[in-house]
Amino acid sequence: MTRLLLLEIKRSLLDPRYLVLAVVMPVGFYLLFSELFGAHGQRVEGLPQPLELMVSMAAYGGIWAVFSGTAPRIAQERGTGWLRQLRLTPLPGGSVMVAKVVASMVAALPAMILVCVTAVVAHGVSLDARTWAELLGALWLGTLPLALLGFAIGFLVGSEVAYGAVMVLYFGFGAVGGLWMPLSALPAAMQDIGKVLPSHGLGDVGWKIAAGQVPDTSSLVVLAVWGVACAIVALVAYRVQSARR
Amino acid sequence: MITMLSEEAPRTGETVERAVSLRGLTKSFGSNHAVRGLDLEIERGSTVALLGPNGAGKSTTISMLLGLLEPDRGEVRILGKSPRRAVAEGLIGAMQQDAGLMQGVRVGELLDMVRHLYQRPLPMVELIESAGLESLLGRRADRLSGGQAQRLRFAMALAGDPSIIVLDEPTSAMDVDARHAFWRRMERLAEAGRTILFATHYLEEADAAADRVVVVAQGRVIADGSPAQIKSRLGQRRIRLTSPEAAERLEGLAAVSRVERTGRQVTLFTADADATVRDLIGLGLAWRDIEIGGVDLEDAFISLTGEVR
């Protein structure tokens, strides 16, 4: 299983789709937005603009890393029969899936760290060591529900749909979840939707930690509910698919 | 399905376990009755061909044999154990028809990863040598030709040093040379005492490679015997000629099993073309434009299974 995990991580990191959308794009957005909105404005929770945007874009990149490492890949491997091939080895089916989720989350780390490095270099963002660790740790763990969502999608739809589906979710979650612009800048109806999205939950946990506060329970609940719901859907879909010819 | 390893212990009190034992195997997909009460016992060390037309239930049978599908009814035993357990212990290795490979990794990495999933894998050099992968190790696994990918699948099937090897339409993506090389490799495995079961819809392949041929149609075993026996039943020849003679006279010719007539065009199905032609000449019948050829397996099955279709 270790070797499978290492191979999965390696191919995740070398995937051009990952590099463009999870690494280049969030860093680019960070630089663009921080110029557009001004480096000294404030949007959320009294956080300085560069810090708030850093958390948003780190979350954003992390979301794409776990999406691109799960849904399209699982759907494709289901289609080609590679997952079936692995079932003919002693490797338990469950650990194949765990490897996928963990590998996608490992690939989220460089994407997040690079945004932080950009923020430090470009705008002199500084946090104490403990806050950095808590922030990155929380953002990283917070990608788990999204990885499970990608996992479920990979088992629910075919490979020709999976990539488009996570792409739409990626942009939708970014825009409506308050990562591109503050939730308060959105129409009221969209704010209500935004509040229950896992992307907002992830961003909000990060913003609170960056501001030296305790994350809101509501955001943790949103993430937990998404995580559990997606895990259940994923497990059921996985079992149904495995029983097919 | 998540594998559970806590299944039953091997049964005692039986003599040497058969390599494969399928009893009353039944599987339907909705209204499609893919396998209908299939029985099959395979002795250790034999090479058995599962021969049948497309849709005969071969792949479904193999999927159940490998534990990928649960039978609706019936029982599968691999060396006396459940399929999942046999797979988990590396007793059985399989190569599937067109099974995908992991994308974005190299052949060598992939094979090494698969090897490490087994407790007692074959040495890497031995795998590379027996599958002929020497020149492909640095290639991306998703950029191989059909035949090259099949060699990699073969190496993966062999990785755990299994005593039973199952192959579903193994040569379908190969050209003639690759096919030849493939069966030579299989021969070596068989000589080493391994049990080999392969599905094919080519009679010639079954004849050349197997020491026993099991014919499957409509989800059942309809014939089972040595390649020579099966060939004489399935390996019919077709004689086309133009003749004004009455059908009854032609039907009476040696070895002829069936006569089809379209105007003066006659087609004779025969188990022994030589005998039929000798008879044709000996009896002094009127005919011309003779043409002798093989029949495809579909036609052979129709004559063997009669009303089954």
C-alpha cells in the first residue's frame, strides 16, 4: 500500500491539470486580487486584506488538489478497469480508496504552502509559528470533506462527466463560498447557499485561526456534515459499482 | 467490496484439492441470464481452454471465479478456498481482457508496486524476463501498444507467483507474432506445474494451447474433452459447389452433417472434408466450382448446440 500511495502522490504532483489549477491559478489570483482590492483594505473579520486573501486562495488551491486527485481519476480508472485489476491483488479494496484520498490531500499541501509563501514574499504577511502550524493543519484537514466529495463523484458519474463536474464545483464553491470575494458582497440568497458550502466552512475556519480566534462551531459543523454525507454516498456508490459486471 | 480475510479455514478430510471447482454457478443481470448452472472441475497442472462465442458467459464465469462478482447461486472453490481468499493469498493470478493500467506512471514502477502487494512475489528480473519487458521499463504505462500493455498485464498476473493463472481473451490485442510468443511463455508456465485457464473464442487457439477444452454456450458447459475431440465436433469444414443433384443424395455423402441450398449453389457442412470429397468423386455426382473452407465458430456452435439458440 505504501508504494501505491507514493505512486499516487507522484502522479498527482506531475499532473499538468493539478499544476495549473491548484498551484498556478491560486497564486495568480492571489497576486491579482491583492492588487485589485488594495493591499491595505479589509474585508473579513478585521483581517488585513493580504492575510485574508492568502487563506482564501490556499483553501481554493487545496480544493482543486483534492478534486483533481479524486473524481476524474476514480471515474477514469473505473472506466478502464484499473480498479478492477487492483481487486485481483491481495490489496484490500478499502486501502486503494484510502490511498486515493490521502494522495489527493498530500497534493493539497504544496498548493497551500505556495500561496502562503507568495503572501509572505509579496505582501510581507507574517504570523507566529504556532498560528502558521494551526492554520495549515486546519486547512489541510479541512480538505478531507472535499476529497470525499470528489471520491463520491468519481463513483457516481463516468469519466467524461467527472472532470467537468468537479471543475464547475471548484469555480462555484470558490465564487459562492466566499473565497473569491467576501460572502457579504453576494446577494442575500446566494449568501444563504454560500454559508452551507464546504468551501466557506474551510475558508472561515482558516480566517478565524489567522485572526487568532477559535473557529466557529457552525463552520466546523458544515465541514463535518459534508464529510459524513459524502463518505456515506461514496461508500454506497463504491459498493454498488463493485457488484457490477 | 472490502476484503474480509476472516473466512473459513481450508476444509479437511478431502483428498488433493482441485485447482478450480465450480458447482451450479448461476448469475443473471436483470433479464440477461449470463451463466445458468455451470459446473466445472479443473485438475492441478492442467491447461484448460474455456471456449465459446461472445456472450456465452465466459467473462462472467471468470469474474465469479476471481471473486469480482458474487454468484446468484452456486459455489466457487479455488484450491479449496474462497476466491477472495485465494486472491488475497496470491494463489491465483489473472489477466483481464483490456483491463486498464494506472496512468502517469512508468512500467517498472507499476510492476514493482504490484509485486510489493504480495507476500512472496517473483523476483523483478524473473518477471521482466518472462514477460519480455526489458525494453519497456522506462515507458509510461498508459502509452503502450496493445500487445505491450498485454505483456505488462501478464507480468502483473504473475507477480505473486500464483499456482493458478486465469486469462480472459489474452491474445485479443496481439498480432500473430505476439500471439506466438505469448503462448510460448504460457507453455513454460505450464511446464513449471501451474494450472492455466483461459477463455477464448478461437478454436485454433484452444486447440493449440490447451490440453482440455470446455465449450460454453448460453451460460452452460455444452462440451468438454480433449482438443482433438472438440475439434472433430466443432472444427467443421464447409464445401461450396454448384450441383444439380438432389439434396438427399448430397446429405448421404460421408461425414456431411448439414446441407444448405440456394438454387444450384450448395453448401455442405462436414466433419471430414477429405472423406466427403472422395465420396463426391467416387459416386460420380455432377458438380463444379468446388471451394473448401473452414466454418466460423458461430456456425460450429449452431450445429453443435442445435436448438439452444
